[in-house]
Amino acid sequence: MDQYAKPEKPNPQGFLPDGYVAYLPTPVATAPLKAVKEGFAPHKPVKPKSKPAPIAFPAEGYATYAQVQARLQISNSTMHLWIQQDRLPAPVRIGARAMRFSVQDILDYERAAREATRVAAE
């Protein structure tokens, strides 16, 4: 054996033992930054063309969490906090996993909140 010859590597893939295969990620073609800024890049996210449909609030019966949140324009965490603080009427269990709000309770809550705001403004 020549002293300058390189020894053969038993694992040409690196640290993997024999029989294992290294899967390398496929290279992704990216557009130059200038193309991204100008909107010509193929990987630029596309904005939705229309807004989601508004959530309708029922006139009577029961309303879902999403309907009440949309009606009061509050987030999920604010809604749960207000229920915990008894600022919002508690939901009614109508099934094993279903919780709904009475529409009349929510309308009464809104009416009381408007009255409290009116009294505070005077």
C-alpha cells in the first residue's frame, strides 16, 4: 500500500452504519429577493380573494361560542375569562359535549351593558 494513498472509508455516508440510508432534503428552488419583493416569486403566499362569510346570530334558541364571540366582538380567551368572572351568562349544556348560550341571555346582557354605559356617561 502506498503511503500517500487514502484508506477506503467503511461508511462513505458519514456516521451511519452499513444498511442505513441518509435521506437528504431535496433542494428547493427559490427566487431572488428582488423577485419576492416585486411579487413575481412562485412561492409567495396568495392572499384570499374574498373575506370569510360573517357568522349569523340566531334570533331565538341557542347560540354557539363562535356566534357569541362574533356578536360581542371578543376573543376566545376574553369570553372564557368573562364567564369565569360572571360578567357573561354561563353557557347551557345541551349534550354530552355541546355547550350553547341562550340567545335571550346574551340579548339581556347586551341590553344591561348598554344601560350601564348610558348611566356611566351621564
